[in-house]
Amino acid sequence: DHLPVRLVGSLLRWCRDQLAPGGRLVLTAMGPTPDARFMEHLLHWPLMRRTAEELLGLCEAAGLQAEVSDRSPGLDDGGIVIVSSRARSH
């Protein structure tokens, strides 16, 4: 939630390279919510909240096959859980 896209991409590629065959990477993030500005003020830190679709796109660009987990809390509280694995071509 605190990293710009460039760093998220680098981190995801590094994670992909560390995965053992059949290994999974679990990502959690806070999606956009109406209280985002208030939380940034409270934390004194800007957050980069991304939608599940944006996170899936970053995973795909890093060579990961990813999907939103059915354990994801949902849009009401902004929680996102994504499970990914190495794409077959990597």
C-alpha cells in the first residue's frame, strides 16, 4: 500500500523468482474506500490503494498467474487477498 508501481513490479518479479514449483504467493492490500483520505491523515502517510484489477494486472506483468481469493474480505472494508503462482512460461 506504500510502494509506487515501479517498486511493486520489481518486488513481484523477485517473489516470482523465489517461488518453488507449485509454490503460492499470497498478497494482501487495502483497496480504495471512502475513508482513504481520513486514514492517510491519521497515519501521516499517503497510501496507494489499488483495485483488485490493478493488482491482478501487476501480478500478470510480473509473470504470475493470480486470482482474487474467495477469502478476500470484499469491497465493504477495502480488503483484498490475491493468491498467485508462477506463470507456466516463466
